[in-house]
Amino acid sequence: NAGVTQTPKFQVLKTGQSMTLQCAQDMNHNSMYWYRQDPGMGLRLIYYSASEGTTDKGEVPNGYNVSRLNKREFSLRLESAAPSQTSVYFCASRQGRSNQPQHFGDGTRLSIL
Amino acid sequence: DQQVKQNSPSLSVQEGRISILNCDYTNSMFDYFLWYKKYPAEGPTFLISISSIKDKNEDGRFTVFLNKSAKHLSLHIVPSQPGDSAVYFCAASAWNSGGYQKVTFGTGTKLQVIP
């Protein structure tokens, strides 16, 4: 019963390096999301995908790109990492579009030096 | 502009007593509210929710109250147990112009239940 799986769990990058965070869900959910969590800031939406083949910007999309590879997978890419992107990243999925809770992965802790 | 606010970063409660976590919001378009619980090194997990047409929803030891006129909701945990020690996030959702239900999270309240 995996739910939402994120890889890697931890990563350290140097400024300017690129990286892709992977997310996969096995619940046949239509919608998928990427959030970042920073101290005192709560969870802020980076990008979301309401359905396979569509992606849209959230609150804090700058410096990130996403790919909804198929219904199961939604990846987040940092093209040129910056120290301000040091954060914990959570992927989530949800069935349907309304009034359903999101299911979260366990997060990727990313440090950029 | 923080549309969902949890003004208490932390809360300590004795085991067996009531825990009350508070959340305020500013956007009157929010029509659905959720609480999530988060343990260290894990993702948030859904706890309980309430629609804007209700003022109370109960699930076992957890009750959420909604006061729309005050734009305030609260989560009551009775009785509190040590396993309830976690960070609790309040979240609120509203439909945007693109036909998508956007969810906004609060900053979280860390609850410690003391045995």
C-alpha cells in the first residue's frame, strides 16, 4: 500500500546544479501537486496537474518546471538550483477535483549550498 | 498575504485534557476546510474536514467547529493522547477562475501532549 512515493528522500546540491524530484502515486488519482514547506511559511503550492497532460503554476513557480509523465508520475525539476530553494518538498495527489483530501508523500529534504 | 493563519506556533496540553487548535481565514470564498496532521519526517495526513454549510463535524476524538461570521475554525481533540503530538495544518479551499479548487495551507501549530 505505497500511496505517494517520492524519491530521493534527501539531496544536497551545489548552487547552479540541476535536479529532478520524482513522484509516483498508485491510487489512480487524477490530480497531483508539488509543495514546498519552509519554517513559518506552511505549505506553498509550486505547481499542480489537474489531470494527465495538464500542468499549471501555483503560488511559487519561479525556478521550477514540472512534467506530468503519465497519470501516475509527476516530476519537479530545478534547472539551476539556488540556496533559496533549500526546503522540504512534498508531492501530493487527489482523486477528482473537489472536496477530496490530498494524499502526501513523505517529502524530499533538499539542501542547496 | 497569508489568507489562512494559525497564530499559535505551538501548544502544550496534558494527556487526557482537551486540545484546541485555532485557525483564522480572510478569504470569504473559501467553502471547504480541512485539518492535516504531520509527524516528523513524514508527509501530512488528512484528519478531518468541514464544509462551509456546516458549523460542526465530529469524528471520534476530533471535532472541527466553523464560525463563518468570524472566519474562524477550530479543532478540538478530546481526550488528548501522547500520540497526538504532531504539527497540525489548517487548510482552506476555494474555486478559482480556471475551474480548479485551490487549497491554501496555514503555517501549522505544533501540539505536544504531555504524559
